[in-house]
Amino acid sequence: MLHYVRAVHALSRLCGIAAAIMILVSVFIVCELVFMRYVLNASTVWQTEVVTYLMIGATMLGMPYVQLLRGHINVDLLPLYLQKTPRKTLFVICVLVQALACGVVAFYSAEMFLQAWNGGWRSSSVFGSPLWIPYLTVPLGFGLTVVQYTADLMMTTRVEDPFQPLTHQPLNPAAEGDR
């Protein structure tokens, strides 16, 4: 179990790095766009579309990393007033509901990706990029977030407070069979 959780955490960190690189590339492309348009007075064909797709990709692929850090928006008023066992029970219920919702989005967005792939869909812009590329990031991001939720569920019994990021708390001694 612990090997699976460590692998998922490494994958989530990799997603975070990929999202950060996508944002950084977007910033450079926007700077290039501004230079081309306003300094060289040249037309820009591909920049806006690529930046939009990179930001979509960064948002989708960044979700597992944000979940690893417990960075998603939440209201922690109720968990603050609960004792340890009800608090963990609430965490499990919340994670199951979130994983189900992300699983549904991953399933239906995978259908959309397959339609774009099989249909050869392209954007209607002059650049005409294939739409399967940005569409792929949606099921990938939501699917990897579901995988991160499964790792979170597995760690519920090993941490003191599951609502806090794992990086902020020690793990309880290894359970049976976790070597």
C-alpha cells in the first residue's frame, strides 16, 4: 500500500511540475505575442490558441498536485469542531463524493476526447490545431485526481489529521503488510 501511495504522490508531483512548465511556457508565448504584435507590427496566428490550450492543460494536470497539497477550496469549519474519529469519517465521505464526481467528469470527457480524436476535429481558427490535444487533458487530469483521492483514502488511517497535507504531519507506524 505504501509503495502505491508513494508512486501516486510522485506522479502528482510530476503533474505539478508539468503544470508549472505549461504556465511558464504560456508566459513566454504571451511575451512573444506582445513583441510580435506591438513592436514588429506582425500578425499573430497561433499564440492565443496555444496559450489557451496550455492554460487548460495546466489547470487539468495541476489538479492532482493541488489535491496532494490539500490546496483545493474547502470550508473547514465543521472539521475543526469534530473529534478525531468523526473527523476522519467526514474526510472519507468527502473524498468518496469528490472521487465520484471527478470519475464522472473523467468518463464523459474521455468520450469527448475520443470523438475529437476519431472525428479529426480541428479548431476553427486560422491555426486549426487538433482539438484532441486540449480535450485529452480533461480526462487525464480528472482521472489522475481520482487516483490521488484513492491514495488519500489509503492514508486516512496512517495520519493524525487527513484534512492537512501529508507533508505537514508524520505517518503513524507501518501497518501490517506495508513493507
